[in-house]
Amino acid sequence: MLLFRLPDLVLDVPEAPQLLAKFVSRAIYDEILPPAFIKDAQVDNNLAKETMSLAFAMTHSPDEKGRLEHIWGPGDMASVDSLKAAVDGILVEYFANPDIDAATVAVKSLNVPSFSGQIIKRSLVKALEHTEVARDSIIKLFVHWHKTSLMGDGSFKRGFGAAWKQIDDIKLDVPSAPKVMGDLQALAVQGKLLPADFKPILD
């Protein structure tokens, strides 16, 4: 419907094609829309064709694809570094006092859905440095986030994938990291957070 209405929308919002292309690209990245949407969508005007061409470029170009994680910027925080510090603070508090509701409220207050994959990754990395009890508590937190739709399937795939990419560095300080990550992944599969055939892309 929005593609169809673009000729009218641009009268009030000149950048509508670029904005809609971002929405489409990010929706495909988050697995809300299937990739085939770009090919199958009804584009009956030139602005719609322009929009889908931009979306295609953003989802297929290696240079653009890396920016989809932060396509809307880092949210209400000043920078990605401040976001990382805020997430780490939430995790420190959670591991000291595993209050699922408090941690969920704290993450929601960050208002950064585009950072969700990084939140999962940082949670996993921190969990690898803690006890088995702490690792169990992080999976319980993940399950809650998934059930309440705070984090979607795409967030967990990206988060686990990003954590696996750092595993060689992590095991320098935590030699058991690869085995523990495998155990955490198995629990995530069991909790329906990841598909049974999930395999991180390590290259």
C-alpha cells in the first residue's frame, strides 16, 4: 500500500522512497519480510521502482549490508560506545541479582531495537566469564525476551553468530569458552530461540 501511495506521499515527505527502502531493508534483515518481497512486491509507479532498487542495493551490497544493524542510528544514546557501556552495566547488575523483570525494563528503556543482536552477543560473552549458574540465568533471560517479543529470532541468530566470531579471542582468557558456547547454543535451540540447524558464519 505504501509503495502504491508513494506519488502522493512524496508531496509531503520528499524523502519517502529512501525512508521506505530503509524500512524494507531492515525488515528483511530482521526476518520480518522474506527476501523475495523485493522481487514480488507490486511496483506500479516509478517511485516504487526506485524504492525497491534502493532496498535491493542495501540488502545485497556487502558494504551496505554491514550498516543495516544501525540503519536508524544508535537510538536515544549518544554513541555505540555508550550503548555498550549501558548494556554492560545492565548485565553486571543482572548477574549480581538475576531479576528478569528489572533487566527487561532496563533494556527496553534503552530504546534501541537495532542494537538487539549486540545485546545478545554481549550477554553471551559476559556469561562465558561467569559461573554455570550465571549461564543458566542468561538463557532464562533470553527465553523471557523471546516470549515477550523484546528480541526476535533474527536477534538471537546475529547475537550467537557474533559471539562465535569472537570465540578464539575469548578462549585466551576462558579456555572452556568453545565448549560452554556450544552448551549455551544447545540450550537456546531447546528453548526455541535458535533453529536446530543453526550454524554461525565464522568467516
